[in-house]
Amino acid sequence: MTGLAVRPPAVAGTFYPADPDELRRWITAALEEAARRCPAPAGPAPKAIVAPHAAYVYSGPVAAIAYARVARCREQIERVVLLGPAHRVPLQAIAAPAADAFATPLGLIPIDTVARQQLVDRGRVVISDAAHAAEHSLEVHLPFLQVALPDAAVLPLAVGDVPADGVADVLDHVWGGSETLVVVSTDLSHHYDYATAAALDRDTAAAIVARRPEALGPEQACGAYPLRGLLTAARRLGLGVELLDLRSSGDTAGPRDRVVGYGAFALA
């Protein structure tokens, strides 16, 4: 892939290990533990998953629950449409990078440039490298994809303040069949005490399972905009939503006076 424009990792060594061997070992162990904790049922893979995007020590075990559901279908999934919030750059649009590939310590993951151009040509997506340069909400998912779905390309989309129908319309263009997986990146409540966060996150999880995008705002989920779009698409298509895991940083690695909530969901 020499000569291609590559977006380098921005949070390797902070959100996840920068050493490739350590990183692969961590993800492999997390996926194995997730498969034991929440065995995947027989049948087709989920069409979409929702998973968090904090540092791996905090949210990685919850994200692994979602990725363990799709790892068994690695021969089938060729493309991942990855949507997350834009934390760093104010956006009133959905932004794709101009890069041809994203880099992580595990190597390069190619971008689906054909689908990106189709969305740009239709006026659904804009190109903004600035929106992606320092954004962690998408990057932290890439090593999981490289281990769980090593042959898949990615279409990374940073979602700004966009109506749910607008996000759902983008998803409609790239929905595809069983070869395409949709991943929405979001954390849940932020910086409440453990008990308060647990109650808030239970209500949020119930709204997600009920496919009620109107009940979700940035206070419930930092990735509310892409999440609302996915739930709108799910409601249009009659997909069900399954809660796979619901924990917080107080359950994984952090103190309990100020926690961040994490949920893993599968849509099929």
C-alpha cells in the first residue's frame, strides 16, 4: 500500500498499547474472555453492533463483547461502516477522511474509497481530514477490526450534529448485504457516581433496545447522533436490538465516584 495517503494513529500508547505484539495479545485475550462471558448464538452474524470507545483498560472488555459476536463471521464480512462522534472538531455534517488507509500499530486498514466517493457525489458526506486527525472514537475500534475481521476494509465516518434521518439515509446507501457490518461507536453517561450512572445507563439501554432514538441525546450517549441514525435505520428495516453488556469504568478499572458508562449491543 505504498504511495497511499495514510492517517497515522493519534492515540496509540494512550488509549491502547502502541506495541503491536502487546496490542494483539490484549485484543485476542479480550475476545476470548468475551466469548466465554457472552457466547454467540447460532445463526447469522449481527448486521450492526454498538460498542464504546474509551481507553481499553476501561471500555475494552465491553467492546470485546460486541466484536466477539462478529469475529466468527470473518470470512463473510468484507466492509465495516464505522460511525462515531466528532469530539475534536465542530461538525454539522458527516465527514469522511481523504486518506486511503488508516494506520495502527497492527498495520494499515484500507478505506473503502469507492463507497466514500459515492456518498460525496450524492452530497451525503463531506471530506474533512481535520475531523479525523485527532479523533479517538473511530481509531480505538480499528485494532479490534484488524484482529476480529482482518480482511475487512473500513468506511470511517465522523458524525456531527446531523438529524437521525440524515444518518439513516447515509446508512441506506452503504447498507449492503451480509458482506457489510455497521459499527456505531459511543460511550454512555459521563462523570456521575457509580449508582447514578448505572440507573441512567439502564434507562438508556432500554431506549436503545426499544429503538427509541428520540429518547437519546448527548447526555445519554456521546455518540447520540450516529446512534440515533442507526436506530432509525433499524426501525425502518425491522431489526431487533439485543443488549450484550452494560458496565462502567467503575466495573472495569476506575474509581466509582466519577464513572463513564459503556454498553454493547447487537442488531439483527
